[in-house]
Amino acid sequence: MSLVRSTLLAAAGLLAFLLFWEAMPRLGLINPAFLPPPSTIPAAFLREVSLGIWPEAVLSSLSHYVAGLLAGAGAGVGLGLLSGMFRPFESFTAWIVRLLRPIPGLAWVPFAIIWFGVQPSAAVFIIAIGVFWIVFFATQGAVRGVDRDLIEVAQAFGFRSPLARLTKILLPAATPGILVGLRTALGQAWMAVVAAEIFGVPGVGQRMMQASSLLSTDIVVVYMLTMAALYGLFDSAFVALQGWLLRWRA
């Protein structure tokens, strides 16, 4: 009963939000050019689809998203494992991390353009930067959080090499924490997509900038909702994968 009630309340809240949004421009309280009513969004979406612009932009952004996510997450997991396992490596990289970590992803855009040009590889680089630090710190923290008693027991049973400790103890025990970081990175990567594409790389971000320059705010909203829907699909799929990987905890 509580689940049904929560679902009805959530639906009512969403409906109230949409009605409020619809009323603001309809009553002249907000210029529709600045905030289009939601009733105009389906027509704008169908227009973008019929022109072939929507699928092309989405496919381009998906390719940047997946490539940047894999590159950033792979580097984050690899270096996070090294930093978590070996204190000398953490000490060696400590000041490098402190120097680079506070720099926002957007600050790398000039170098991305210089190094890669206005190409998809530049967008992939920006997305990878945004993902890397989240996964790196999540992995490092997960490895450091492994019970030291488990490591001592593993060594007593002959698992003394770094590879044996990693595969038999550290990685299985740290997987839940690493997966939390990866799930956070899924959302961060979508936020980085727009930033990575606003300087001219074809994709959702570029299309949003084109539409905003023409005050076609209904098209901007179409792509905002598109990203929200895609993130929801990716997140749901990842939660299912996470549950399967951690089924041993049940």
C-alpha cells in the first residue's frame, strides 16, 4: 500500500510541476521564447526526428559518452588500484593529484582544441577528465577500506604476491565501492558531454547551442529531456549489472 501511495504522490507532484510550467508562459508571466510550455515539446521533438537531426546528434553524443566514460573509468580504476595498494605510489603522486584535481573539466577545453582540434577526440578527452577523478578516488578509497585482517589471512594461505592479493582479496572486497564510483561517473559523464560539445563538436551539446542562439528553447528542452532519459536508461542498466555482480552478498 505504501508503494502505491508513494507512486501516486510522485505522479501528482510531477503533474503539478508540469501544470505550473504550462501556466507560466500561457498566462504571460514568462516569455514563451525564454521558457516554452511543455505542450510544445512533443511537436519540437517530432520535428527534430523527422529532419534526422535528433538521431544523428544522439548517436554522436553516445559515441563520445561511451568512449570518454570507458577511457576515464579505466584509467581511474587502474591508477586507483595502484594508489590504494602501494603507499609509495600514493606518496609519489600525492602532489600531482593535489595540483590537478581542483582544475575543472571546462578549463581543459582550450588544450583539448589545441591538442585534438574540433574533433570527437577532443570531446572524449573532456569527458574522460570529468570521469577520471570520481572513479580514481572511489577505487582508492575502496581498496584502502578493505579489512587488513583479510589481507593477513590471505598472506597466511600463500597469497603474498601483489597480483594474488589483488585478484583474491582486494578486488572482490573493493568491488562494491568501485561500483558506487562508477555509477556516479555515469551521471558526471553526461554532464561533461554538453561541456565537451559546446565548442563545435557535433552532438547534443552543439545542437543545444545552435537552438539557443536562435531562441528555439523548445528544441533545447527536447535535448535536455533526451539526456535525462538516456541517463535513466544507463543508470537502470548499471543498477541491474551491479546487482548481478554483487549477487554473492545476498
